[in-house]
Amino acid sequence: MTIIQPNRKNGTLSLFIISLTGGMVTISLWGIFLYNEGVSARHDTRKQEIALRTIEVENSELKNAIYRMTDQKNLEGSIATQALVLEKTPRYIKTSHVAEKTIQ
């Protein structure tokens, strides 16, 4: 009696096909994950750029306020209101030569 077994060699072939299919699915899912991470990083970068621009604008506004407060015209006005006297030839404190060597 003859027994026919036509699908005997397909076991290794189907295992190979299953492993290739599993690998392709794994690689596809990994690619989707990496793409999503890239998109998230791009969005975070844009948010940080917007925040940086906002901080730069606030910084320039603060600098302008400081410059306005220390403007020569404003200082002259505050001197007049506080009854201060502008010294034309100020005398500065001088230290001895020995003290300068010890400081350095």
C-alpha cells in the first residue's frame, strides 16, 4: 500500500513565511512608532521656539524699560526732585600701593 504525503516539505516553508511575515509586521510597527516620535519631537521643538520668541520679546521689553529709567533726561528729573547736587569734579578714594599688591 502506498501512502501519499504531499504536504510534508511545506512545514519548513510555512515556518519561513510565518517568520518573514512576523518580522515585517514588527518592522512596520517599529517604523510607525519612530514616525510618531519624530512628529512629537517636531511639535515640541515648535512649542519651544514659540516660547523662546516670547521670552526674547519680554527680555527686550525689560531692557527698554531699564534704558528708559536710566536715560539721562529721566535721571536729571529725579535729581531735581530729590534735591541732589551734581558733582562736577568728584574726588575718589585712593588706596595705598601696598594695599593694591595684597588685593591682587
